[in-house]
Amino acid sequence: MEPPRGFLASLWSFIRFLPFFIGLLLLGIIKGVIFCPLICLIILIGNSAIILGLWPAHCVWTYYCIARAKQLGPVLKIVLCICISVILILWPLVGIIGSILGGAVYGFLAPLVATFEAVGEGKTQEFLHCIIDGTSSSVQRSLNVVRDFTDVCFHSYFSVMDDLRLQEPPNGKPYEIRLLYIPGALLAGLLGIIVDIPVVTVVAIYKSPYMLFKGWHRLFHDLIGREGPFLETICVPFAGLAILLWPLAVTGAILGSILSSVFLGAYAAVVAHEESSIWFGLCYIISSLSIYDEYSNDILDMPEGSCFPKLQYRKKRPPSQTSSRTTSFSRPNSFRNPPSRLPSFKNSIIELKSLELLDGLFVECKKHGLVLVAEGLIRPEDIEDSKSSTGGSRVLTIGLPAYCILQALLRSANANVEGILLNDNETQITSTNRPKESFFDWFFNPLLILKDQIKAKNLTEAEVNYLCKLVLLSCQPDRLQNLNLPPPETEQKLAELDAFARRLQGITKSISRYPTFRRHFVSLVRCLSHELAVKNSDGQSTNASRSTTRSRSGLAQILSQNSFGIRTNHQGADTE
């Protein structure tokens, strides 16, 4: 659809849009008011029950894992136990309050957003979907929120704590703190919190009107002129919704800045201890204000630099560090020259979502899992062990997802693409369209490095086959040996493949702690279990039919022999 040209055409398009938008908004608000209490109650009761039910176990297990951690020194263990006590005491209160606020916001916004999505491009029966969308689906998603929260508190938490308890210290030397510098570090951290919270709050509030009006200016400009991301009809209702909700985004940015100032100031204790100097901790407190000011300027596209001085708070200055007056530490060159607006939404770069990528991963797990079940590489005991509450077999929990990720890396290396090629052989994850969540970089960047390393090794087909089986079955070396795979030619190549497998399994283990991972994994195990049951039933029916055929042939032979004997006897009797 071509956007209107000229001021009068744009104004008339905006006037015609208003009744349509107001109607959708009122309908969405009505559904949000109706379903908000129910959704909030579901999330509150479910999350509160999990928090209070697991709180004693979390307390005991946290202290136990810290006490048994091999990579922590004795003094550090004592300090961590003291500090973690505050978090454990506040956790039920913070968790319950967060569930109330999150449930209320989600319960109101989910039906509202679903109402606008019902009139998107390609939708049929729009009037019916405007009424029913966001009702039962929002309630179902609230149940999924409780389930995912349960998986995080039960599976992800214990997985992280087990790593803390069992991992060996790096270089054989555990982490330790020096008692002499603890008072100075605590003083620096306390001063950092006292200074950063009010100053960062004032700076955030001072810049909030600029953020509010600049955002409104951009949204109104895109809406009236039908430019940028609002060129297509599908996005027009969301433009009006974004205009109304933009003050909430600004308020959330202020609250996020206040919360981050606590950690930003407390990091002065870490600097003072690492540098063995309270002076460097005090220098960091002043520099942290400059860091926040520069970062907020980059986000709001304001002039670079800061009114706060940026002091040196490390004994060794990084080689790439330059003055804050000349360049900004967080704004890359591409930000200074923003890209021109795209001519159409359809031709724009597809931005991927982390949840969509996780769904795609489990689609691949299902496809490859069915093949591996048919080949016998995934056994019935693997599936049965995966149903246990203790984590189950690592062949399914870690090996199979790592195997699927390895297939994507091999596919990307063979196609010689910049990013990671998905299973459609067309879409690839790059630094441009990757999910915007910062934690996604924890997985994406190491996978890119691993892909380049695999590509540089020019693995043969036999080595690729060995690496795939190693990734899948490295937790069960006896089963790997029973496959009788030809090993790599040299010990160096064997060590490289083993390192690839360990790193990939480590990355996959981190991905397995993602909140929605466990829910998808249970569905995958159920599918593989059904496939295995069908396979066994087909095999049993085939064996039964074969045994029945053999029995029938044997019985026919016996009957023929008996009938022949009877006839012989009769002949003998007649003869006599």
C-alpha cells in the first residue's frame, strides 16, 4: 500500500485512522480490565507457591554449594555467605511483589496488544478475532509463565549451583579476597552507592523530558507521514499504541537507571579490591557518573561527551581507551551515521526473536531426534532417564541440542556465510538481525567463533562424523567406543575435536537454563517417547507376524505328516 503524499492527504489519512484506532483501543482496554485480575491472580498464586515452597531448599543448598565450592577460597566463602543472606531474606518479598506487578502489567497489556494484532495483514475474520484474541490465549500464556518460572527455580537454579560446587578452580588456584583491603573496598562500595543513586536519578529525570518529546516527535512523524517502520498498514495501529504507551517506556527507563545505579556504584568495591587502592575506587565513583552520562547520551542521540570528569581508575590503562571528549566509548561509528529509512517494511531486515530461535532449535531436535532414534543412537533408557526430575540423561538434555547446533555451524561453514545459517538455508543470524537481548550475545558470539574455528580446520567427512557422534555421546564414552568410528589421524586433531565438543556442550548447557527451555524439552521427550513406542510396537507386530507365519507353516507340516501317517495306517489296515 502506497503511503499518502502531501500534507492534506496525510492529514486525511490520520483522521480516518483515529476512529479505527480508538475502537480497537477501547476494546483492548475492556478485555484487559476483565482478564487482568484473573491473570494477575494466576501468576501471583503460582509464583508465590514456588517461591515459598522452594525457599528453604534454596537457602540450604546455596550455603552448601558455597561451602563446598572448589574455586572459592575460605575467606571469600565467608563473605559470600554473609552477603547472600541478605538476598535470600529479601527474595520471597521481592519475588512476590514482582509477581504482582508483572502479572498486573502482563494481564492488562497482553489482551490489548492481541486486539491490535488481530487486524494485522493476512488476517481473516478480523471482527471475530478482535473479540476473542487475547482472552484464553493470555490465560494460557500466564500458566506458561508460572511453569517457566518453576523450571528456572528448580532446574536452572540447581544446575548453576552444581556447576559452582563441582567446577575446578582455574589454574588450580581458587579465587580469594585479601582481608587487608576489605574495609577499604566496602567503604568505596558504600560511597559509590550513596553518590551514584541520587546523581544518576537526577540525570535520568533531567533527560526524561527530552526522551519523552523526542520519542513522541518520531512516532507522530512516522504515523502521519507513514514512513519508516509504519509504512505498511499492519504497523499503523501499533504506532498509535506506541504513542500512548511511550510515557510508560520513559518511566521504565528512569526506574531502570535508578536500579542500575546501585550496581554501578557498588562496583567501586570491586575496583578498590582489585587495584588494592581505595583511591582508585573513589576515582571509579566519579568515572561511573561519566560512564552513565555518556551511555545515556548515546541512547538518546545527544551530543557526545559528559559534564562529569572521567578519571583513570585502573593502574594499567587499556590500549584502546581514549579521551571521552573526543570519542564515545559506547557509540560505534555506524551510530554516528544512522542508516536511511527503508522504503518498505516487507523489504526490511528480518529481526529474529530469541524465543523464535529456541522454537526452531527444538524443531531441529525433533527432526534429528527421530532419525537418531531410528538409527539406535538414542536408546529407550535415554528417554526414560530424561523424564526424571533430577535432569536425566545428558544424551538428550545436552547432547541432542548440541548436535543440532553443530549441524547449523557445519551448514554455515560450508555455505561460507557471515552468520549462522538456519535450516531453511536462506535465513541467517547476523550481528544486524540478531535478537536485541544482551544475554543472547553470551551464546551468539562464542558460536560464531566456534564456527570460524571449525571452518578453518577443513574437517574431512570422517572427522565431521566423529565430531557429531562425539558431541552427542561424549557423556557416555563406552557407547561412543562401541560405534567403532575411525578416530582422527593425529592426536592433535583428536584433541581439537574434543575441545570443540566440550565448548559446544558448555554453550548448550547454558542455553538449557533459559526459562522456556525445559517446557520445550518435555514436549520433545514426549514426542521421541511416542516415536520409540511406535517403533517398538511395529517391531513386535512384525516379529509376531513372522512367528505366527512360522508357527502356521510348522503346524501345517505337522498336520500333513499326521495325515500322511493316518493314511498309511489306514492303508495298512485296508491291506490287512
